[in-house]
Amino acid sequence: MAFSKARLERLSGYLKAQVESGAVAGAVALLDRKGETRVEIAGAADLETAAPMQRDTVFRIASMTKTVTAVAALMLVEEARIRLDDPVDPWLPELADRKVLKSWDGPADDTVPADRAITLRDLLTFRMGFGALMERPGRYPIQAAIQAAGLMPGPVAADLTPDLWMARLGALPLLHQPGERWMYHTGSDVLGVLIARLCGQPLDVVMRERIFEPLGMADTGFHAAGTALDRLATAYIRDPANPGALKVYDKARGGSFSSPPSFPAGGGGLVSTADDFLTFARMLMTMGKAGRTRLLARPTVELMTTDQLTPEQKARSAFFPGFWDYNGWGLGVSVTTARNGIALNPGSFGWDGGFGTSWRSDPREDMTVILLIQRMMGGAADAQISRDVLTLAYQAIDD
């Protein structure tokens, strides 16, 4: 047995307690180890209708999308259609001849020339020189310029076409020199536009034809289509006017993921199910191959899941407190570099999503843990439930 049945009851009880306390509306936790899959389900997909959470409930997976986008890009690298260290200017002319902000404190037009062009590797490793500012809103003038352009990272993609989105990004300066430090998120959205232009197809079509259909991920896409819409969970957020309560953030029908988006966002636009995403995670765990379908070669997956950041780059890169003590960043995915508790051996990889979702794969244990909930994250503390689920998964290992 890969898991202890008795110890798995702790996970079941934990999820039920989270629902009963009102912390979350519902949850699906999937544990897969050595060919054995266990699923624990609690709560509701919608509080108003009391529709029960199901194994095939569809969730907004937000930034878990980033790794899928990275796989699509690396498939093109393997075909020699682009190289990791190629400048992206030929396909993204909006990013040519970049200017770099002299100081965050200064005006947005006080710049110096970029030392070099932005490369594909920069996009995959979030070292393009632009991304989320981990600062309080309104602290720096550049934040107002980014906000005015509609380019602030968020849980729902901007209502812009990819070309207009790129034009607005190109009108802003970089925040740092390319390659200097890690800045979260924006590189994946740019990467999605790059993939679409390289392939001559919208990103949603590229992913469907090259990843989802070959892997049989029928419920994964940039919106909940067909019967998937009936299974899309309502998204919630903590109600600031009523502490401890949840309020609707995004409905299923008529919400942001009920129809095709203007901008298929490579940084966070997908919806999926626990089993669909397990198929994707298994493909990476088996070095790029799922059954008879190979998406990536083993050396590519090995590179993808290896920390790409130098100690100096981590020291310059603001993120959640303590994150870099135990984590690095590969090509579109977080990589565990040191153990910090019961869960996650070094070499584990995965990522979280801003709607409360989480995924980690541990090659040493041959285990994948997926947690899908529908409560917006407001900060690092909101990741506690995913950390608890990882602990409860590892304590249930039965060998």
C-alpha cells in the first residue's frame, strides 16, 4: 500500500473541518503515489445552491498555468524553432530596444538603455526585468503607470487582445536590467504571446492541439466549455465586512471563465480538474512521456525542474519571507532546494494558484499532491491550507 488508510482519515477530517469553519466552501485533494491514487472531497462547489463538490469539479487553476505554458515553449525549443538564449525581439518587436527605469522612486520616463535583449530563457525564469512589484500599492510612481496600462498582475486576465497587451507593455520601461533578478508572473504572459506568434495560432489552440488533446485533458482550457461549465466551482474571497465569511468573487455562469477570453493568459488563465492536472503532472514525473505520448524529452524535463537562479539573483528578488531559503525557480516551475519539514524532498517541483489551488510532485517519493479549493489568496498566510495538506499527505505514506 502506498498510503495508510487510517492516516488518510486525518486528511479527510482536516478538509471537513476547514469547510465547517467557513474557511473554504469546498475542496478536492488528490494524492497519487506509486500508481495508487486517493481523492478526498469536502464541501460545496457553490454555497448558494449547495451543489456538492465532486471529483470532476472544474477549478480556476491560476498560476499553475505557468508550468503548462513553459511546456509549450520548451516543445518549440526541442523543434529548434527558437533557442533558449535567442532574443525574442524578432517575434515580439514591442520588446526591442528596451529602456530600464533608473529608479522606482523616479518618473516612468527617467530611463537608461537595457544592457541586452530579453531572451526566451529570461521569460521562463522570470528574469526579463519586469513583473509583480512586491510593494504596497501606490508606493512608487511606476505602479501608477502599470495600473493605468491595465497590466497589474491579477487573477483574471486583462480584457485586451494579445497585441494590445504587448503594445502597452512595450510602452513601459523595464524595472530592472534583463537577467538581473527574478520578478514574478509577467514573463509567463509574455511567453504565451510568444508561443502564439511562433506557431501562428492563438495560445488556446496551441495548448489544446499540442498538450490537452494528446494527454486527454478534456476539461482543461482557458474557459469552462460545454458540460465543464456545469461543473465549474464558484470562486470566493474573504469578506472584509464580515470577518470569517466568504463572498462571491467570480460566478460560474456569466463569470470571467464562462466564455473565451480576449487574452488567453499564459500566466494564469486555465481551468482544470484534479484528474486532468494529475495527467499533466504525471507526464513531467515520467520525464515528458504519458503512455505512448511523449511531449518532452527527458533532458528537457531535467533542465526544466532544475533551479536556474543564482544566490545573488535570489538575494535581489523580493518574494514571500523565507521562500528562497528552501526554493528555487526552474523553467516555469518552482523547485524545492532544501527540506523544510515533513513534506517535499529536494528536487520536488510544482506551483500554486491565486484562487487557492496547489500542486507538488516529488520524484523521490514518486508522489504528486494536488489541492483544489476556490478561495482567493490574499497573501502568504493563505497558503497554510496547502502546506497542511502536504504534511497530511506525507504522514500518510505507508512504507
